[in-house]
Amino acid sequence: MTVPQTVKINLQVATRGLNMMGLRNALLLNNELKAMAHLSRSLEFFKPLDEAQRSGGLREFLEKRDGPFQPEPFGPRSKPREE
């Protein structure tokens, strides 16, 4: 069994290494970008999605959101190429 102090020291060393590589700055930037994305929510884009979710639940919401992109190229539903 590993001594708890050793685990704490290893965690601290790993965390310091990640912080030195810029992890803290990346997380702070991510928070700023996430806030901007949530605040800039376009009503005309999300209104049909919200209505689909209310009427048909998660399945209809996902079909409405992902439908224009199906089938994905090289995805499970794509047709094999004719050569």
C-alpha cells in the first residue's frame, strides 16, 4: 500500500508541472470563453431546438440538432463508396 504522504507529494509535483506548462492559464481562458459562449446564445438558433426538446424529449432534440449533419462522412451510417 502506498503511504498517503507519498501520494500527496506526487500529486503536488504533477500539479506544479502542469501549472508550469500553463494549465492554470488555459483553465482561466476556458472559463472566459465558456462564459462568452453561454451569454451569446442565439434565440433564433435555439428556439426550434428547445421546442423539439419540449415536444419529443432528448431524442427529438438530438435528431433536430444533428439531423443536417447525417450521415457523417466515414461514419457508421455512411454508404460505402462505389469504385
